[in-house]
Amino acid sequence: MLKHRGFPGRLPSSDFQFTIRRANPKGATPLTARKRYADRRAVDRRADEAFLGALIAHFGEEPFERGNLDAGRLSWLLGREVLPASDPFDPVSYEALLRVDMRAAKASFPQLFDGTSEFAFDTWEE
């Protein structure tokens, strides 16, 4: 399992994790697209925004390996802002390739691109 060095481990001041420490010996948790409802808690939306901002800052539009990125957090963005980058896509593989769909990201999280978000991808430290 590839460990993405320099990627934030979690949302600051919360228990929302962005990465895992080690591979699951029983196999990777499957990635499944989760439906985001309008009545989600503000902290959940903030975690999605921060995670997507970190993905854009770290990978941009380039394909990236799932590696140690948290399956639960990826699943909230999968099928919308994060898309499979390879065909066939294996949702239970740590080596699965993904990519950020910038057009969908701009539509869902415009504050990441206009600079009004504290998680805007150009504000992450390298």
C-alpha cells in the first residue's frame, strides 16, 4: 500500500480521518459512491471540502493511487468529484487509480477555487 507522504492525516480539530496507518490484513475496504443529502451536518460538509482541497493540492488533475487514503472519505466524493482513472476499476484495491474531476469539483465546492475557503488548494503547505 502506497503511503501518500505530506497528505494531511485528518481534518484539524476533529476525528475525521483522511488517511489510514496500515493496510487491512483482510483486504481493502471497498470504495462505494455514497449519496450526499442536503441536510448533512456542516462539519461533514467541511470535512468533504477539506479532503477535496487536499486532494487537489496534492495531486491536481493527475491520476493517483488510492494507497492509504481513507475509503470512507473517498466514498463521499466517488462518482462525482473523484472518478476512476483506469478501466477496469477495482474498488477493493489499494492500487486503484483515481482522479479529481475539476469541473465537478468547481460545481460542488466553488469556494475551493475562488479563495474563500480556508481549505483552498493553494493554501495548503507543501
